[in-house]
Amino acid sequence: MSKYYERLYFTTCTINRWKHVMKTDERKIIITDSLQFLFKEGSIQVFAFVIMPNHIHLVWQIKEDIRLSLVQQRLLKFTAYKIKDAMRKDGESIAAFHSGRRDRNFQVWQDRSLSKRMITHRIACQKINYIHGNPLQKQWNLIEKAEDYRFSSASFYETGETEWKFLKHIDEL
């Protein structure tokens, strides 16, 4: 494995009970703002992402001396708090996220996000293509062309331009 691909992961995080809580741009921006914060502090570099109504996919690299589990926990804990607030503000019930666990009253994200190491450029590109195709899948059908979906890195890979400062092209790795 190339040293450049060390600590590079494909990660999927899913909303508990597959609820479609990230329907609005405001809620998706909660995710992008959190990724921007983690990037700015030097914890991560994001190479691809998509934010769907009930899950997110990332190809990201965790910086040295930082555990993947810690970064994921920070991302999910903060975004869960903000998503719950947005739901309350919009008059939506959060009862579906009630948890009987001792350490929390509510759980927005499912436990144990899937994270797989990417060990080659080819594998990373396969995952990026999968991510970019997500909004086009039959069950979603959110757009006609991947690059038209704002909350994805697809347009960046198509045009080289992005509004997301945390994003870097996989070929720059």
C-alpha cells in the first residue's frame, strides 16, 4: 500500500431507522459545515462526498495521530445535535430517535458507521464513482446528471470548481 493511501477511508453513516431527515438544504449544510470545521482544524481531508436524505458517504483521509473513530464520533455527535435542533425548529417530532440507552436520550445516527480502508487509487476511484452515482439511483432519482446534485463532489470532479473548501481531488493524493 502506498503511504499516500494510508488512513484513506470510504465511510457510510446512516440516519437511525433510515429516516429521511436530511431533506432540506439547511440540514445538509449542517454536514458540510461540520466537514469544513474538521478540515480547517487539520483533522481530515475529503476527496469525495454525497449527502442523501438518510445517509452520507465519504472518501476521506484522517490525519496522522488522530483515530478514525474519534473523528467519526465528533462528526456524528455534533451533526446529531444540530439535526435534532433543526427538526424541533421545523415542528417535526424527534420521538423516532428516542433511545433507551444510559448514555443518551436520543440517537440520530445508527451505531457503527461502515468504514473501509482504501488501499489503491483504483479502489478509491471506484468508491468515488459509486458515491457520485448515488443521487441517480432508481430509489432516489434526485437529479438527471450527477454533477447537478449540489451536495456531492460530482460537479467538482466534472468541472474542477467547488463551493466546498474541504474538498480535494483524489489525483492530488
